[in-house]
Amino acid sequence: MQKIFVSMPMRDLFEDEIRSRQETLLKKVGEYLGKPVMLVETFINDGKLTALECLGELIKRMAGADWVLFASGWETARGCKIEMACALQYNKKILLENGSIIQEVN
């Protein structure tokens, strides 16, 4: 089972919208990889944490993922941009959503 960390803009989205989007993305990734996949939880609903504390927690979670998927729009969200920098610097396997297509970044 491949562990997938999904980096996606979440600002102004409700939890059910986020979860639905993640399910759609996981299905695409599973089809692309041809293997079973599971989501590394990236939704943090803790009113006690600051945005920076949430980002730190997410980077910890990313470390245990087999793949990091960047959903469309990632380049407009500051957290996603930081996650991309970390994924690149630490040689994580990266996938990009490009419309309905999933592409591997080498």
C-alpha cells in the first residue's frame, strides 16, 4: 500500500469539500500507480494550532509518505509552496495533478 500525502489549497473550503477532493485525487493516483493507495491525513481541524504549527505538523507527516501529490492550484497557496520546497529538497517522489492527468516529476 502506497502512502500518499496530498498537498492542496484548503483555504475557504469546508471539511466535506476537502475530503471529497482528496478521495477523487486518491482514485486518480491509484489508477496512475496501478497499486493500492492510502491517504496520509492532511486535514487538521484544531483551533489551538497556528497556521505555522499546522504546517510543521504536515511536514512531519509528509516525511512518512511514499509519494507527495500536488493538486491543481498548489502554486497559489503558501503552505503548498513550502511543502513543494521540502519535497524537492528531501527527494520525495512527487506527482502533479494537471487537469485530469497525474504526472510524475523527476
